[in-house]
Amino acid sequence: MSVVPLPSPAIETPADRAARLSNAVIAAYLAATTWPMAEYTRSTGDLVPALIHLIALLAAISVVAVTQPALRRLRDLLPLLLGPFLYVELRWLIPGMGRPHHDAIVVAWERALFSGTPSSTWAPAMPWRTLSELLHLAYASYYAIVLVPPLVLYLRGKRDAFAATMLALTIVYGACFTTYLFFPVDGPRYLVGPANAPVGPVRSFVLHLLEAGSSRGTAFPSSHVAAAVVASLCALTFQRRLGVVLAVLTVGLAAGTVYGGFHYAVDALVGALLGVACWLVARRSWRAFSLAGQRATAAS
């Protein structure tokens, strides 16, 4: 295990550019969502979420252009550190936006595409405990899918691959979270409850986890599926063996979101498509950063 080496402060690498862009995206998102956070605070009188939001905003802004080695390491890791908070605070931002929730529209899409509602009919049609536990286990693997690959890259000193992965994850989460603010969808779990799937220890753990940490209005598109697709594609690029494992888990995760009744099937489908699109955007951005670095090196 090695610590990621940092170049001289005078030398800007593609990883520096990617890390700067990742934090700039987060800073812009936090700045733009200050208004709905203020609306939430005004309506509830709860100041704590707004204070944490402002601290996160200041942290993201302050590391964008840093050159000191210690702070550059913080800039590398800040998106990973802020990610859980950015999801949790949607439980305050979505009410602060005050937008109507659009489950009826998504259910109509669901019926048009799938001739029914798989989120409520799949589990009763296949009430097999082994299948249920495996799909719920794949769903619970989400945290390992999105966190382990970038951490492994960073601890192995592969800063370029880490920065490219974090940029892709930042873009996909930004796309998902922004969609939730303007087009909130609760999902079947909030409207009719989880699917009637066989009970087991893994399913019980997943239900407890969702009850404790989920944010209402974040069903469409599924950020679990979108981020897992991005993490899998990045891992297939930089950590091929691990990427194959993640790809298999991602398929199971996408199926588990529907089988368990946590998402409409259309949430998973659009999440997968969005994940691919965001990965392509991040890949194109990384190539631009690499070309800029080559030109700078040639000119020096």
C-alpha cells in the first residue's frame, strides 16, 4: 500500500484538473441549493441542516484552487467525504423546493413500458427466499460498489484513475440529485410499502437501512443504479478483475431495487442509461484534461 504522490505545486496534472472540476461541481450545486435549504429552515425553524450545508459549501469552495500538498489531498478526497451528506440533505432540500411529487407520471411510464408494475408484482410471482436474499444482498452491496474501488485506487497511489473515477461519480450524483429537486418521485416503498417479498435476515437489514437513511423523493432515476453503473464502468477501465465483479453485483442491484419494491422498474432503467451517459461525459472530460496536460508539457 502506498500513499498517493503529489506533483510539485507548480505542475498541474490531469488529476488536479479533474479534482478541481469535481469540487467545483459540488460547490456550484451547494450554492444553488442554498435557497431551498433556506426555505426549509424558514418553514421548520431548524438551523442545523443549513449550518452543515454552509460548512460543506465553504469546504468545497476553499479547496478548488489550493496548491498546498495537504489541502490538495483534501481536495482529492472531499467528494468522497461529502457524498453521504449530499444525499441525506435531500430530505430537507426537496421539501424546501416545494415541487409536487410525480409518482403518477412515473407509474404511467411503468405501465406503458412493462405492461404492469413489476415493483409490486415480481416478488409475489417469485416468492423464493433464496432469490430474495440474493437480490437484497446485491442491493446492499451498493456502498461497497461505489466506495471500495476509488479507495483502493487512492491507497495504491493511482491518483489519475482515482480522480477520473471521482469525476464520473460526481457528475452522475449531480445529475441525479438535481433531478430529484425538480422532479421528485417517492417510489413504491413510500406509497404502498415494500414489495411482498419473502422475509429473511438480509431483507430485514436492508429495510432497516432504508428506514434509517433514505430520503423521500429520490426514486427517479435510481441513483443506486446510476452510480453503480458508473463505478462498474470505471472499475472495468482501471481495475478490470474488480470491475467484472462489480458489473455482476450491479445487475443484481438493479434487479433488487425492483424486486424489493424500492424503485419502479423505470427508475432502474433510466438510472442505468443515465449512468452510461455520465460516464461518457466524464471520460470525454478526462481526455480533454489529458490533452491539455500534454500541450502544457510540450510548451514548457
